[in-house]
Amino acid sequence: MTIEFRDLHKSFGAQHVLRGLTMTIERGEVFFIIGTSGVGKSVTIKHLVGLLQPDSGEILVDGKPVHGLAEREYYPLRKRLGMVFQHSTLFDSLTVLDNVALPLRKHQRMRMSAAREAAKERLAVVQMERYADRWPAELSSGMRKRVAIARTLTLEPQYVLFDEPTTGLDPVSARRVDEMIKRLQTLDVTSVVVSHDLTSIFTIADRIAFIYQGQAHIIGTPEQLRAADDPIVQQFISGRSDGPMETPGF
Amino acid sequence: MIARVGDVVIGVTREVGGIGVLMLQVLRALLPWPSMDARELWRNLYRMGVKSLPIILATAFFSGAILVVQSGIFVRRFGAEGLLGWATGYSTFREIGPILIALMFSGRVGSNNTAELGTMTITEQIDGLRALAIDPIRYLIVPRVTAMMVMLFALTVFGDFVAILGGALLGQVVVGVDTSVFWHSLFSNLGTWDLVHGLVKSVFFGLVISLTSCYFGISVRGGAVGVGRAVNASVVASAIGIMVTDCLLTLLMK
């Protein structure tokens, strides 16, 4: 089970974001996609679930192309490939419990009471069962993130895409999210994490792809990245404002 | 000048086309058999219909009353007391009731619907549904379209009744036409078709308001400013849609 991007190109108007992105994500690994803001990290993972379509290039999941499909053809894939959005995207009109119960009701044909019972168990895993009757607007961003993770995991996906899971969280909450992602590995879940949180990157990543100018500038383990003799990579890791790196989002 | 006219024509064509495509998507979601999320349907029936009842009834009561007060001058001048019930019922059932209630409904429910869907769009909640393999058309749009059509029909039934009641009451108090004369004039001159005529219109108005408000909601671009623009466009387009539909249906059902 692998995910492959082959020579992916994507533009938004005159802005050519992805310019021939090629990389492979192996089964069971925690794979980080890193890079500066606006470089196309979120754009990359949105292609995987069909929320965006490439201008050219190929995307393969387990050897099967997953680009250019009709909306309904993505549904089986999306059940295997869950996504946790940067802003959690909990549904405002549903309580925390009903948010988590929704995929169970829709895809496992559970009755409301059974779905709610199952949802409570999923919330317990992320230590959010006490907040089951709250509305999303009443939660902190860290809590919302944990509920979003619980909701994504209800369908027991083989792959989980995390879009900046620790952005905006306090350090303690961020490390808890990291632990949660790492724990998924024991369940044979492949995690693809978009992030620029260096602590997360060097704590839980198995491999890292550093995206620069629309391409995978370097792919390797955290140790290989640290040891890379590349001024652009070193500038990113050290967080220096001066250096050779062009920053599209700044 | 020509370029500006061209831009407007292209813009209107795009919006009308988008609403048409949404209608086809809703119809396709209802095939092979109509099914929708029962909780979403009930939630929308309640907040769109039940919550609208006070404002709709108040509007209907006063529109019926004003109609009678305005026509009272001529009723007295020509001694046409026996026609007041018919005139009030005919204009209320066929035009004033459905149109005014639809415009109020559009202002209260349609704008709220656009704002809610627009906020869901810009906060990626719609993409969140898609990522969970849940069809936003089937889950969000179909229950809203159904609820608006059903509830605008029901509100028009109640509104018509209350408008006539308001007319009869003010006819007695202000114009001096006895309620028994008013009711006799109404029931002996109006047929079932006069009532059905307006109710058929209300179902189509519900369709127009729901599709327009949903379309502008899910096609929002540009953050909070975009939501404001979409709400504005939705209310204006719904009002125009109601008038055009009214004109077409009146010609078809005359």
C-alpha cells in the first residue's frame, strides 16, 4: 500500500504552485510534508482525496490512479483515506457527539442510539467524552482538533492525512496530538502530516519531504534532513530570515 | 458600455446556469428513490417553518387588513359592500398572500440559509463532508429544498387564512361591512381553484428561494465579505425569481 505523486502540476490562475512534484509514501510510515507557507503542502494532500484536481501528472493510491475521477467515485477512497483539516471543520449545527456519530450513521447504517454509543467510545480515545454534549463553538482549538481526529478515525481509515494538526495549539496539546499520530502507526495506519512544527517533525516523523518551489526538494529521514548539506534546508530548519530561500507566502 | 452590458449578461447567465445545475443535482440525489437525512429535514422544517410562523402571520394579518382599509374608500363610494369579501379573498389567495409571504420567507429564511451555507463553505465544513464521503447535496441541500417548499406551502395556507381574518375584522371595524356579508361574499364568489392557484405558486416560490439561497451559499468566495455579498445577491435574485415565476405561472394558470 503506497501513495505516489508523479510529476504533479497545479496552478491557481497565474500562480504555479506545484511544478512537477514526485514522491512516494510507504505503508505504515509517518510521512511529513514540510515547507514554508504557501508552498503547496495542503494543496498536495487535498489532491489525494479529490478536493482538488491536478493540471497534469498522476496520483496513485495502492497502484490505482485517483485523479480525474467523478465526485461519487471518490467516496470509496475517502472511506479508506481520512483527512483532518487544519481548522477541524466540525459541523456547527451538530454537537460533538453527533459530529463523531455522523460518519457511522451514514456509512455503517447505524441507528442514532448505536452510533452515539460508538461515538462515545471514539471520544474516550481522545479524552473528549466529557464534552460530548457541547457544541463545537464552545471548544478550544485543541479540543476541536481532537474531536476532528476522533471523527476521522470512526471509519478506521488505512491512511490519515493531517493538515497542520499542531498549528495554533499550546505545546502540551501539540505533543498529545503527536502521540496520537504516532499511536496510529501501531494500528498499521499510514499518516501523512502537513506541518511546519519542527518539534513534531523531529519527534515523530519516519520520513520527511521538504517542498520548495513546487517540488520535493529533499526526501529523507529526520537525521538525513538535519545532516543535509543544503543551505535552503538548513535555513528552514534553523528558521533564519536571511538566506537563499524564496518565501512565496511572505 | 457594451463591455459592461456583456459582463452583466455573462454574470446573470452564469448564476442562472449554476442554479439550474444545482436543481439537476438535487433531482439526481433524489433518484432512484427520494431519501434524505431525517434529522436534517426535521431541523430545517422546524427552524424554517415553525420559527417563521409569527412573522408570517403578522405580515399576513396586516396585509389583509390594509387591503380592506384601502379598498374601503371605493367600497363606500360605489356601495359595493357585497364585493369586499370576494375582492379581498381573490387578491389574497391568488397574489398578495403567496407573494408577500414568499418575500418575507426569502428575507428571513433564504438569507439565513445563504449565510449558514456560506459560512460552512468558507470554513471548509462542506469540504469536510466530502472528505468523509458524505454527499453535501444529499445531506445538506436536499433537506433544505424540501423543507422550504413544504413550509412555504404550509405558511401560505396559514397566512391566507389569517389575512382573510384580518380583512374581515378591519372590514367590520373600519369600513363598516358586517362580517356575515364579508363571509357570504367570499364563499359565494370564490372557488377552490382560487385558493389552489396561490398554493401552487407558493410551492414554486419555495423551490426558487431554496435553490437560489443554497446556490449562493455554496458558491461563496472571499471570506466574510463574500458571505455578505452572497446573502445580498441571494435576496435580490430570489425576489426577481419570485416575480418572474409569478408572472409565468399566472400566464400558465389563467
